[in-house]
Amino acid sequence: MAPLDMHKNGLVLPLKFSRLLVSVCLVLAITNASANDVDWSTTLLAPNMDEFCEVKREHRIVQPKRLLLWLLDFVAISDAAMDLNGDGNTLYNEKVALIADDKAFTSCIESSRCDELDQEKVLRIRSVIESLWSPSPPNPFHTHFLPGREGRASKIDLKTFLSQDTGIESICPSPDKVLAAQSDVDAETNRQESWLDKMVVREKSDDITKPFGEASPASFSFEKNELSSTRDVEVDLVVAYLVHEQYYEKESSQYYLYFQSESDVQRIDGVDTSSSSNALSIGVLAEYRLGKYDNYYFANNVISLRPSYTNDTVQKIETANIIATWSPIPDLGKNNFFLNMVPFGPYVNFKLNWDARLEGGTLLKRGEQEILDDNNDYADIGANFNFLITGAKNTLLERFQWDSNYKKLFSLLSDQSDKEYASSKLRYFINGNFSVGLEYEKGRKGVQFNEVDKWKINFGAKY
């Protein structure tokens, strides 16, 4: 079956007529085994995007649940086929299992709930959805994994795409470019994969590969301290650029270049005080995700390496640093709070991130403050914990986020002290990118271990 010609003599056919024509073609294809090579992404999905696409982050994104329910209704699979447990109800998870789970589909056939026509419909719906990430023919949809989402090391598959908390995103083409996508989508693909798509803005380098909704925003704060007559300006910001990434069935790798600012400038009459710092870093982040999430307890492991160079332009301190981390992810079943945000009651969700880490470095230039005692080198081993609570969707707490972090490092050098840092931040997100918040932090912060102990109100932004 050739792709449908939606234009004639330069005029677009009426939308209702085009949908009717596509519907007839689909129904005919369901009963015709020779239709397996149909370009569904162009002939069916692109003309009907209003049924399952929604606006998100300035793009129109495929909503998997809406797409599946529309297709099930479109081809009219019988209720008997979708009622997997035979209780008279056809829940959404049963519909997902029928379409995406081979065992459930086989059981439906063996129990005679799925007749030959239902079987054809299931197979056709599979091919329609999978056409979203088909590389050929040229595809008007751009389907990819979200940065930092668990599972993105595996190939894109139907079950992952249809899950409620999927890490896969499929961008819908704009309506006025559907025809152009049918003939040549290279220009559209290049536009979608611009250099801005590879850039992230976060609070610190630990946040670079975290999912967008979980990463801490870059924070900016200004305060006037009447007691000490100081004016304080703080900036905690990292800008990272994805240089290269690779995905295989059981492993993935990502490489970022990043610039980081950890600045706390305190001024009296425009002059920096002795407590001021302006630590600027340039570095590389290499992160490797190993193992496929299955029945093994530590099947997934995340390993990262972060070499960097830091120059404090106020204190005149220069250091070379490296941070190595290892994060094993245990198998805790569906509600794995190491892997995803999981519900904790009706109003909040939570997640725990943690890693074992080795931090080391050397002092290239000793400045005006003693940061490593009398030694020019440091080597520490310890752990970092991050506990995140967010408000559940469609509740009064939806825009709130509570982010707490604790890091403890034990010195491997006998003449140095241990290091500790803790912070707690309550944020209110004005929208997905901007927030205001209240924060408290105490301990030795950053790769140059500057002493902090303060409350602050800040403005946050992330991209």
C-alpha cells in the first residue's frame, strides 16, 4: 500500500475526509497480511496527531496512553481480548500487556479470547506504534530517550514506550511540515537535533545526567546583611554540553564538557571580603551505565568519572580534581525508589539517589586560604546521598520540591581531616524551568572545600 497523497493540485484535502480515507485503509490492512510494509508513521499517525499529541516544552509530544487508547478504539479490539484476568473489566495495564507483552498475547490466543481478527488487530497496532521509531522510510516523528533516564541503554521497545513512567519521548512534526516530512525529513531532524538539544543548565555537576524533573536548577541569590554590612551574591551553576553518547543493549555511555561556577562573593563598600570565593571549573564528565534491569540484585550500575580544573579568582587558589562514583541500583520491583519517583501517600512522591565515591586532587597554586591544611594533595573516600520529595500531580503540592543532600568523605591521608557537607532546599516551581526557594547549607562545599553555614533565599533556573 503506497503512502496516502494528502494534497491534490496544491490544495489540502478536508481533514475529516483524509481521516476517513486513512481509517478505511487501516481496516483493510488489518485483514490483509500483505500490508506489513505500510509506512504507518506517515500515512496514519502524522495526519491524526491531534488525537494523541500534546504540547510539552515547546514541542508537540506523543502521549503514549492517548495513542494506545485511540488505536484500540480505532480498530475495535473486542473486550474479551482485553480482559486478561477474566474479571469483566478492561484496565489500562491489561491493554498494555495485550499489546506489548508476548506472554499475555500468547495466553489470550491459547484461551480463545483472541480470535483471528483480534490477533491481526494486535499485530497491526504493534506495527503502527513501532513505526514511531522506525528509521526507514524517512520518519516525520523523532523518537529518542530522555537524557539521564534509566533504561535508555536498552533499545527502544514497545513495552518501555507504553509504560506509565517512560523514559522515551517521541516528538510530533508540526502540521504544516507533515508533507515535507513525507518527502524529506532530514532538514526537520537536523533542526530537532540542534546544539541546544545537547546543552543542560543545572546547579552542580552531580545533576548533569539526572532526569530533568529531578535535577536541581542553577541557583542565584542576593542578600544584604545588615549585621555585617555586607552585600552577598551567590551563584551555583553548571552548563554542560553533550559531546558524544553511545547505546547498546546492555550498556551506554555519555561524555559531557562542562563549566561550573561556585561563587559566594561578599562585599563591603564594593570591596571583596576575606570570606569571598569565586571558584570556576572546567571539566569532563564520562558516565557509563552497565547492565540491563532484570532479576539480578545489582543488575544496573552507574559509573562516572569527573576530572576538572578549578581556579578561585578571589582567593587565588588553583586545583586539579577528579571525582569517581559508583551507583549500584538494586531490584526493588515496581516501586523502586532508587530508580524512579514513587508515591508516598496521595500527595507526594520520593526518590533516593546515592553513590560511593572517591575524590582526589592536587593543589596547583596555594592562595590566601588554607584549604588542604599543610598538604598539597588530597584523597578521600565516602558516600553521597540525595533525598528528593516532590508534590504529586494534580494536587496542591504539585509545584513544590524538597531536595536534601548529605556527603561524608573520610581522608585517606593521615594528616588531613574528614570532610562533610549537608544541604536542604525547599523550592516552588513557577513553571518547569524557573523556581524560587529557601535553602540551608553547612559544611565544606565543592572541590575546594569552602566552609559554608548559612540560610538563603534564591532564584532557580534550569534547561
